[in-house]
Amino acid sequence: MTTAFGLLPRLGILRRSNRPGIQLAVGGSLLLFIFILALLHRQLAAYDPLAGDILTRLKPLLTPGHLLGTDQLGRDILSRLLFGFPWSLGIALAATLIAMIVGTVAGLWAAWVPGWIRTFINRSADTIIAFPGLVIAICVIAVIGRGFWPLALTLGVLTWPFFARVVYAEALGLLQREYVLAAELFGVQGWRILIRHVLPGLRPTLMVMLAFHFADMLIAESALSFLGLGAPIQAPTWGNMLAESRQYLFLAPWMMLAPGGVIVLVVVTLNLLGDGIAKLSRDKARAVE
Amino acid sequence: MSFDARAVVRRIGVLAVFLLSVVTLLFFLLQLTGDPAEVMVGDSGTPEQLEQVRKQYGFDRPLAEQYVRYLVNLAQFDFGVSFANDQPAFSLVMDRVGPTLLLTFLSIIATLAIAVPLGAWLGARPDAPERIAGGIAVYIAQGVPGFVAGLLMIQLFAVHLRWLPSIGHEGVATWILPTLTLASFLAPKLTRVVAANVTEAMREDYIRTARASGAGPSGLLWRHALPNALLGATALVGAQFAFLISGAVITEVIFAWPGLGWLLVKATTTLDFPVIQAAVFVIAVLVFAVNTLTDVLFRFIDPRLRTKGI
Amino acid sequence: MSGEEVLSVDDLRVSFPARNGSGANFNAVDGVSLSLARGETLGIVGESGSGKTMLALSAMGLVPKPGRITSGSITLRNRRIDDLGERDLCDLRGREIGMVFQDPMTSLNPVRRVGALLVEAIRRHNKVGKDEARCRALDALRAVGIPSPEARLRAYPHELSGGLRQRVMIALALVNHPPVIIADEPTTALDTTIQAQILGLLRERLSDAALILITHDLGVAAELCDRIAVMYYGRIVEAGSAESILSRPRHPYTAGLLAAVPNFDFGRPTLVPIPGAPPDPSTPVNGCAFQERCQRRTPICATKPLLREHTGGLVACAHPAEEETIHA
């Protein structure tokens, strides 16, 4: 109802600056860059990310041999940053995939089965979304402990409703389409209809959500690490690096720049991709009409 | 505005289910730790102490009985005493509600004060070069997590310029950085929504009508386009309150702000379960209350919805 | 034509860049001239896309971007207005020239009270206090026959019926008593009975102002107008007194429009829709724009016909209907 009144930005107004091409091109090349860094982090890092050297403590940016400086233990920040890629991106990606799988299954299920299952799934999703996720994540991590999988599982399980809600709404629409109804008439089994006919229709939406959710999960992961409730304390995740930099804001202000900057880079990249894909599929949908 | 008794009852029902699921989650979370008594006594505890704590808190009873007792206690706002300092957890938590609400309130004001004029300016003529540049800046700002923004602001205002204190909760000067930090969680997004809504509203037929009766550019923007654009913005702020509380937790930790979030994070490091349970419970009630309030407020602001019931 | 001339449009062209990005332009209004005397009512009739609304908007200085006036002039009460800046135009709009828009549902701001819209319009052009403005707003609502105007001042547009909304729209356009009013399809969105009321209201309220009535409905134009101009593909193809246009259409397009209006169908046995569709305004046409749909088409139609005097009216057609063929 709100959308119909034009309260939220109405979709489908195309201006020059709104063309998806630029966003996708910039976002895509940045993603490629990030992907290469993540793949080659071992080769690119000059130092052991965990090995400190008391003689090179708190060296500033552009110190010879330490492009991004060193931290309070004399560890090379660039090397830690590079080794942070598999950690930070890995946790965020795992959490996103868990949320997507659980959310998609729940959303499809709710769309397929009317009655109490649908009510239950939708109500649970609403309840979880209404609650500040970080608060629950803090409590859960505090109990089950830090680490890659505890973090990925907690974030994934806590955020499935974001996928479920969208998948439910879209799947409900797709199930009304003629070709799906026809498949049903021909006696195709339920789960086959969902997988063969409904799931492909969800692909553009899921891709957009994947990009945005990935960004959200990266922020959530670094926030939890920042609060001391994320990755193991030694792990070179970007959130941990930021948490350490907090103690040295006055002494070593450069310590926060690298991890902060790389988080922003990844999040902006994912936002660009998400927006670009969203606009692209919208344009396509309009072209079909 | 009509007041529908059934709608009120339904809301209370939703709240009850909501709270029950939260406290149940917390109860089983405590069980997940293995032996709660061990958590309470700590590593240094002797077997005798352990046994005593188990008896005292009823951890030796069957799980179902413990759960029922837990619920009965909660119904009387009895969360037990803090492991850390033996004070009642609920009153510890209630003392922290004020500062958190203050921080959230201030930051909502700051968010609106930044996002509404900026969004209106960006949205009024979206193709002007300086506005495209502004739009790109806001787009990047949207990718900056709030706690990174907070650290950057400490760097700038406390370390380099030495204008503002970076920590604490005494005096208005210490409020500024936390407020701006929490505002940075939502302001860029809200700016983009306001800008998009203003751009959208500027294309509407009623803007043409206003121009036809002589309204100038500023009147068009502030009196005709913005009121419509702000309806969407209100909805966004209301819907994002839970997110704002998450942000408040981080902000409070960064600035040692004595609110619910800081208390909660401290409590989790010692697994001080009574405090954790009380804090989460209070946050849940708070979020629910604000969501309900924004629903009502939204109906009040939008004249098209005003005629309908709650 | 009698009385002083209040509005004149001379050889006006309004261009838009073509949508395919080729950099070419097309003319939504293509060389239109007309004049309007005090107290006169001029109907501009055409299908959607004929450029009639764009013509009206250019007279208001409201041509939507990226369109612009590329040639010609508009003179409002002896003052050229087509080259005025936005600030000067704002001073004119509502005071010298007012406009009634088509759809009162979308044309009235949904979150502003009727009174606020009227008071703002009054205070925009008059140095009066809020109370005085409110009194004038009440008068304006009374003048358009809105019952219990005090209550309506506090109403939001969605709380009013379609007919009332259009009355509010008219009140808003007339509140500062502009000498020229443009009404763009003022009754299209309304029920038939309400249509008649609104047309009656316009006729009654406009005895001293000049009105341009834009409509696709020749019947509506016939009811209200002294003169009628028929537009097709951004051009005026026929103009003349309402009576002569209705009784003796010279242009085959006008004849076709008339044949499609049931009320004026006395002489003809059946309703005859015009075959085909009007050309897309953004595609260039050589010669007469109507030739594709025209039964009188000959090779000469490949040259663009000019508007010329013919049997007491103006027509842009190589084969205008002659006196005899009409009566035959």
C-alpha cells in the first residue's frame, strides 16, 4: 500500500544516471580485484600475519617494507589485511549461503503449504526481523564461543528471515503463473514444480539479495569481532584489526585505516553489484512487457 | 482515529508470543553452556561451592521445572542477582535504559537533521553535476559501517582537531560523537530514500498543479514534495529501530556510554546470565513498544491512513 | 472575434529529443498559431499525443524537461512570456493565467489540506494575512458551488468525491482571478452527470475571463466553445467557429472525429471510427500527417499542407471538403 502511494521510491523510472551498466562495470571490476587479492593473499603477503617483531612496533604508513605500517605487536598490517580476506569474506559468505538456503527453503515451503505452516514460518520470520539481530548474536556467540563456524552459523541462522520473506512473496506470485498451474495440472510433483518452475524465476531476486546480504554479513561479522565476540582473538580478521586499532587511536591512527577501508571497499562493491543486477532485471522485465 | 479493542488485544498477544520466544531462547542458551553452575562459580570453584550453587539456583531440578520456575520469576520481573556484584539484575538493567534511549533519541534527531535537508537537496534536481557527485559520496558513505565511521570521527574530532572528548557520558560535549556515530548507521540510507522520494514526488501531477498556481522552486520542494517524501522516511526510521538498537550496542561500547548495550556486552564476557536475560528482555519490550508507536504515529502522520483504525 | 486579445501564440514549436538517443529532435507542437480574446472560449480538440496538452503547458511555461520551446512566441496580455525566466513565470502563473488539470485525484497534493493549498496560492500573489486569505479561500470554494466550505477547507483531497475534487481544482485555478484559464480535459475523469455540472460551472464562472478548453471530445467542446481548433500530430489542421466546424467539417480528420461522436451523428447512419492510429509524434512524417488514414489521399499529400483560409475557416488539407460535397 505504501508503495502504491509512491511513499517509497517507485521502481521503474529510468534516468541516464540510473543505467545499470556503469554500476555493474565498476562493481564487477572491483569484485574481480577483491577476488584476486583473496586468492593470492598468501603470495602477496610479505610477512607472517601472526608473527610480531618488537623492533618494528607501531610503524606508520609507508614505512619501507611495511606499506600500511605495523601494529602494536610489530605485525605487518598489509599482510594481516591480506590474510583477513579468507577469514572475513569466508565467514560472511558462509553466513550468507546458510541464510539463503534456510530462507529459500522456508520461503518456498510457506508459499507452497497454506495453513498453519505458512502462518508459523511467516510469524517467526517477522518476529526475528523485528528484533535487533546483533543483540541475540552477541548472546549466542558468548555462549557457544568464538570461531569461524560459530560465527557463520549464528549469523546465517539469525538472518534467514530476510530471504524467506522475499522468497515467499515472489514464490506466491510465481505459483499463480499459467505455466506453473499447467505443470500442476499435468500432475507434476510438488517439489519438482518448486525446483523446475519456481526456483528459476527467483534467480534474479536471489542474486540481488545475495549481494546485499553478503555486505550486511561482512559488516555484522566485523562488528562482532570488533566487540570481541567474533573470530578467534589471534585471527587476522578485519574486525579484530579494528578492535585492536581502537586501543591505539591516539598513538597509531593508521591502524584503523586499512581494515576500515577494505570493509568499505567490499561493501560498496557488493552494493553496486546488487543495485546493478536489480536494475538490470527490472529493465529486462519491462522490456518483456 | 478509531480505537479498535480487538486490535489492541491482538498486539498484546503478539507481544506475549514475542517475549516468550525470546526468554525461551535465552533459557536454553544458558543450558547450552553445559553446566550453568560452573559458569557462575568460575574456574576457581570447589566441588562444594558448585553443589551449593546448584541447590541454591535449582539447577539440580528437572529441566521442565526449572523452565517453569524461570518463567514465573520473569513474570514478576525477577531475573535473579548479577553474578558480578550480587545486585538485582533487573534494576541494574533498568538504570541503563535512560542513557540508551537518550542516545537513540539524539541520533534519530541527528539522522533526520542530516538526511532530510541533504536528501531534499540531492533529490530536487538529480541530474545537476554537483548533485551527482553528492549522490556518489552518499552512496560510498552508505558502505561505511557505523563503527568504522565512529572510529574515523574520533580520529578527526578528538585526536586531530581535539575539539571533542572521545569517551564518557558527562556533559553535552561527550554526547556529540556518540550521537553522530549512531546517526551514521542510518543517515546515508535515509538520505538516499529521501532523495529518491523527492525526485519521485517532483514528477507527480500535484507538483505541476502547485507550479500552475505560482509556487516557486523552494516552495515546491519544502511545502509540496518534501511532506510526501517524508512519509516514506518516517516508515524507514520506524522499521529500522531494531537496527538502530544494534548500532547503539556498538556505539556504547566504543564510547563507554553507560547504556544497555555496554552493560550487555560486559555481561556476556563474564557470562553474567541474569543480567544478559534482563537486558535482552528489556530490549525486546523496548523494540516492541517503539514499533507499535511508529505504527500508530505513521497512521497519524499520513492523512490517507488516519481514517482507518489501529 | 471581438474584444481585446489576451493571449496569442505565434508559430510555436516545442521540441523533445528523440528517445532513441540519436540526438534528433521531434516537435510535439509544430508551428501552432492561435489567438484568444477576452471573454472568449476556444476549444482545442485532438486525440492523445496530438500535442494539445503540450501546447497548454507551454502557455503556462510548464513544458516538462527535456522539452523546450524552439521557435515562435507566446504573448500574454501584450507581454512576451515564452522567453521569461522561472522567477517571472512563477509570478505570472495563477495570477495572469491559471490551469485546471485533468485528473483531480493525482493533481491535488494528497498530504495537504484543501485550505492550505488555496491559502498558499492566495498569499503567493497577494500581500494578505492568513485570516484574510482564509476568507478568500472560503469565497473561492463557495463560488464553485462546494457545500459547507468551512468543513472542506480542512479536508484532504482523498476525503472528497471526484466531482468535489475537480471543483476544488477549479477553485484553485480561479482563486486569483486570472484573465486566462486553460482547462485540460477537466471532465474526462468524471461521471457523465458530474461532467455536465462541471462544464456548467466553467461556463458560468468564465463570463469575464478567456478560456482554452482542451478535450478529445468534440461534444464537450461544442457545448462550451465559441471557436474550435483541431490538432493532429502537433499541428492545427482545422480551425473556425464552433458552429461551422460542427456543421461543415472541412478536414477529413475533423469529419472523422465528428463521425465518432454519437450526439452529432444526425445525418450519418452509423458511427464510423477513423481507421488506423495517429502517427507516433516522435517519428518523422513527410507531408500531411493524416494521409495514412485518409480516404481523400492523393500524391499531393506528400507535401505538407499549410493552414489556409477556406469557406470561412482555416484548414490544412489539400482536399478540403467543399460546400457542395458536404451537403450532398
